[in-house]
Amino acid sequence: MADSLAKYGIYIDDLSKIRVLEPEVANQTNKLKEECQNFVSNITEFQTSSEQFIEIIERLANEVEKEKMKTIGTRNLLRSMAKERDAQKQQIQAQVIEKSMELERLRIQYDSLKKIEMEQLETIEQLTVN
């Protein structure tokens, strides 16, 4: 009787219930349904993990960006300090040159005054001897 019903697309399953689907097809359909549910749960879990991973990466990216900005600021500060030091060095070198020139001028003036003093002493000595 089961074969005669199968001609019409009606089947009897293991629990003696009448089915429109062939029992093997029904079993495969149920298996597919379970696999699909497992797949969906795996995809949901993957999506959750991906979102957490993206969150972590974004936080790390923000921290890296902050550190990068700190580093750039520090580098710029060091460059400005180096330029300032160079400017001070040039200023000090200019002062050294200026003081050297003043020293040379004062030495020439001293030599000149020394010569005048000698001449005056000779003149005084000649006047006192005569």
C-alpha cells in the first residue's frame, strides 16, 4: 500500500504519519535546516568577533595616532631648540668677534698712549737735565 500511495506523492514515515514529502527528502531537509541554523549562529559569532576586533583595532589606531602626534610635537620642539641653540651660538660668536675687535682697538690705543708717555717722559727728563 505504501508503494501505491508513493505514486501519488503521499508517504508514510517511521511514526506512521502521512507525509507529502518523501521521508529521505524530509530527513535531508531537516539536516539542511540544522546546518543552516549552525551556519547562521557561526556567522553571528563571526560578526560579533569581527566587530570586537574592529573596535580593538580602532582603539589601537587612535592610540597610535596620539603617540604619533606627540612624537611629531617633540621632534618639532627639538628642531626649534636646535635652531635656537644655533642662533645663540651665532650671537655669541658675533659678540666674541666684537669683543676681539674692541680688544685690538684698546691695545692699539694703549700702545699709542704708552708711546706718548715715553715721549713725555723723555721730554721731562731733557727739561730737567738742562
